[in-house]
Amino acid sequence: MGARQRILKLTPYLLLAPGILWLLVFYVYPAIQMFISSFWTGTLETGFTFSLGNWTTYVDALTRYQSQFARSLVYGAAATVICFIIAYPLAYGIAFRGGRYKNVLLFLVIAPFFTSFLLRTQSWKIILGDDGIVFGPLKDLGFLPPEFRVLATPAAVIAGIAYNFLPFMTLPIYVSLEKIDGRLVEAAKDLYAGPWRPGGTIGGTIIGGLVGVGLGLALSYDALVIGIIGALVGTIIGTFFVSESILRVVLPLSLPGVFAGSLLTFIPAMGDFVNAALLGNTQTRMIGNVIQSRFLENNDYPTAAALSFILMAAILAMVAIYAKVLGTEELTSAR
Amino acid sequence: MTDIAATLPADSRPSSAVRAGRYVKDHLIYVYMALAIAYLMLPVAVMALFSFNDPPGKSNVAWHQFSLQAWLNPFGVPGLSDVVRTSVVVALISTIVATALGTLIALALVRYNFRGSGVTNALIFLPMATPEIVLGASLLTMFVAIGRQPFFPTNFVTILIAHIMFNISYVVVTVRARLYGFDRHLEEAAMDLGANEWTTFWKVTFPIILPGILAAALLAFSLSIDDYVITSFTAGRTNTFPIFIWGSARIGVPVQVNVIGTTFFLIAVGFVVVATFIQGRQNRPPKVVDRPDATPTPAAERALAPAAEA
């Protein structure tokens, strides 16, 4: 019996061993190696030498590429906000109004993943083209000035990122909404939770306006125009969609999903370089573009490794804060 | 309030206005959902549409005229059939390996209480929380560091290593979700009826978690076949389908690429539809009433039947 018990005790470790070993060798060790490599000097031809004195690489990298870092942060945050605005009502609709079509709707949300995301991004290039299927006719009809363009601007990059990661925001929110007991909402209504008319309208207008102005300022567009558009959208949402039961029952209960979704959107959005490369121009380069070109075009491994390490450290710090608030289990299982 | 409304005649103005307002409010969410899903599907539709295009030059970004040329000759671009084959082979192998490794981890995590499960959970979560570019970059630095002179050859094998690595976590999370809803009593019943652990696993546990494993495999396959970012760091001179697309994006993506993209999409959708249909037939009657969140019992019972007979 003793031997049998020992085997039973070992079972979980035997089950874990191959997969965990793979992750240790090909995830953990490379991360450590990357940190070591950031202290290298030299070139691919002459070989690299390690010296702790090369910590200056970090200072150089940060000062040289601070605008790209800032851009990644701003684009990532903007895309996350846009994703949330699109995803929440969508997830809400699927969870509470989906009925028997719930699974079909969920499938439609993830269906874009079955196409190459490079091809989808390429499609946006066609859709957003200067004389493409959207702006071409609008320009011909005189609704837009001929020099109007979205492609090769921050707006195109952010729209592309928001598009790519929308399912990552929608699914966790859906999961947390789905768990909500419908009787709680009924109970709230029985206790006179009403439509929250003036509050929703005023609150929606203010929040929408602020988000609009923030986006406008961050992307150096006309903050007033974007702010007014944001305020209008906010007014509509606040007036028609937000009720007291949503605000005080549904929203708080779905916050874990919102946090998980924002994380799953923000992290890949910050590291993204494909959208910036395909939909942007040289003025929209993000830190991912720099890392990629340092690594693959310039073979400048020390700088690239330092940049990657800074990016990863920044993101892990944010994840750690989130995980502290929510618990890792909640985050990982929401996917 | 409600009393006053009830005493008013049904066709009076305020009540119909209120009703109209409520109708709009109730249905606005459907309009919104339709728009959001249209937004999600629009690029896929454009990709499919442009697979029927016949552009005059190399760049396939403006509609010119309808043509079936690319569909009749899908590999009519030099190198395209090779990169598609490489991508499919990489996706198949990495899916099989990652699904096996990930399922074992999921079983260990859900079934056993052991020291280090917290660390394991964190190790599973971290690769998903790391941006792809960092995953790829760190692998490349490791290959460079190991290789020194001569440079460690990045090739087919290094692509596989990377794809298995990033797929494991997704498999664990997907299979684990299925295991959480699992009724342990079914296994206990099998054991009570004389089945040993091995028989119980293959006759009870495995059939029940199989849909979860298949879902994980499908996810792993689609992540692998679509991966550009990590692959670009680990591929060396080996080309995969996404790398081919990236390379041709500057000079113009050939129409054939859209054809293959559309075909992949249709195959994946068809696969899901068939799988859902089969599962739906298996799970139909009788309905589980008392435990709506439990794993579908009929399938479980059928799975249990052979073990019970044994």
C-alpha cells in the first residue's frame, strides 16, 4: 500500500512534467536569456560579450524610443476603451437576449479568428482606402473633402487593433454576464430600479464627452469635434441603454469579466506591430515595430532585448496588480 | 403609477407613445448586435469578395472585375503550395503535441491537490499574458545564445518548438473549463462497479472531456496556422503561409492568397458546424432539469454503460 500511495502522490507531477518542462525550457529560460542578452555588446559577426556595465543600454533604449513606448501605451489604451464600448452591449445582448441563438452569436464573435489576421488587416486596408469602398463614394458625393484620409493615420492603427482584439474583450464579459442570476435583476426592478432617466443622460453625456476629448487629445485630432461626437454617443447610450438595474446590479457583477477582457485586449495591443506596419505610416510606429526591426533587420540584439524586457516588465507589473485585485484563477478561467 | 396606466384606455396617446418608446428601446440592442457582428465579419467578407477579383497589376486592393481565375488555379503563385504545406504540417504536429501536453496538465491541476499548483497556474497564465513579440524575441535570443558561432539554425524545428510552447496554455485553459463542470460521481460509480483507474479514465473521463479536448485542438490549430509574429522570429529562412502574406503585402498580395484564406475559413466553419450538429444530436433527450450547469448527462450515461457492464 505504501508504494501505491507514493505513486498516487507522484501522479500529478508525472502528468505535469512534460508540458511544464516544455514551458520551462522554451518560455522561462528564453526570458532569462533575453535579460542576459540585454547586457551584451558586440555584433552577430564578432560575437557578443556580456558585461553588467552595459545597463546603459536600457537608458539609451528608453530615451531613444520613448515616443514609441508612449504611442504603444496610448494606442493600446484607446483600442481597449473602444473595444469595451463595442463589446459590452454586444456581450450583454448575447447573454440576456440571445435566447436560442446564443451559441450561433458566440460563434460569429470568434469566427473571424478562423481567417488569417494578416488577411483581415489587409481587408481593412481595402475598406479604409483613400478612394476605397467607403470613402470613395462619400468623397464623390461631396460629404468628405478629397484630401480626407484614415489610412496611414493613428485612427486606422487604433481601429485595426480594436478590431483584432474585440473577441478577447467580448468573451470574458459574456462569461461574467452569463453567470449573473436573472432573478437579481428582477428583484432590483421589484425594488423600484427604474430607467435612471436624467442621471443616465447627463452621466452618459459627460463620460462620452470626456472619453472623446481624451482620445482626441491623445491622438492629436480636433479634441472638440471628437469630444462632441463622444458626448452624443454617450447621451444615446446613457438615455436608452443604461437603467438603474444595469448600473447597480449587472455592471458591478460583470466587472471581473471587464477587467479580464481589458487585460486580454490591452496586453497584445501594446505589443502589436502588425497594424501599425500595415495600416499606419512612419509616424505611427509602435514599440513592437522597433523591437521587430532591431531584432530582424538590424540584428541589434542587446537593444532589442532591453526593449522587450522593458515592455514585458511593464506589462507583468500591470498584470500583477490586476491579479492581486481579482485572483489569478478568475483571470485565467475567464478566457 | 401602474394603476393609473391600467385605468387609461388602451389606445390613448401616452400609452402608445410609451409602448413605441419601449419597443425601440427593446429592439435597439438587436440593431446594435447586428452592427457589431457585421463589423466583425466585414473584413472576412471583403477577403472572400476579393478572391474573385481580377486586378490588372499586382496589388489586389481595388475592385476591377469578377473572375474565377484564382479559384481554378489556387496554387498558381510560385512557392505558395510549399508555404501552405509547411503551415498545415506545423499546425498539425504542434496541435497534437500541445493538446496532449496541455490535457495532462489540465488533469493534474483540476484533479489533484499538490504542492506547487499555484506556481503551475502562474506558469500557464504567463505565456498568454506575454505579448507575442516578446515570446518570439526571447526564443530568438535563446537560439542565438545557444548557437553562438555558427548561429543556431532557425528552421522548421524551431517553428514547431515555438508553436507548441504558445499553444500549451490555451489547451490547458480550454480543457480545464470542461473538467470543472465534470461530475466526479460518475467516476466513483464506475470504480464502485469494479473498473480500475485506467478503465475508468478511458471509458468515463475521456469521452466526457473529449469535446473540451477537441475544442482545445481546434483552437490550437487555428492559432498555429495563423501565427505570424512569433513565427517571424523563429522561422529563419523557412516560410509559412502568414510569412508569405507578410512578405507579399508590400508588393501586393496575390489573389490566390485570398482564395486559400477563404478556404481555410470555410473548412474551419464547416468543422465547427458539423461538430456542433453531432454533439447536439448526442445531447438531445432527456433534458437535465435539476442541474442546468452540469455536463450533459445522457452522453455521460452512455459513456458509463460499457464500464458498468464490464
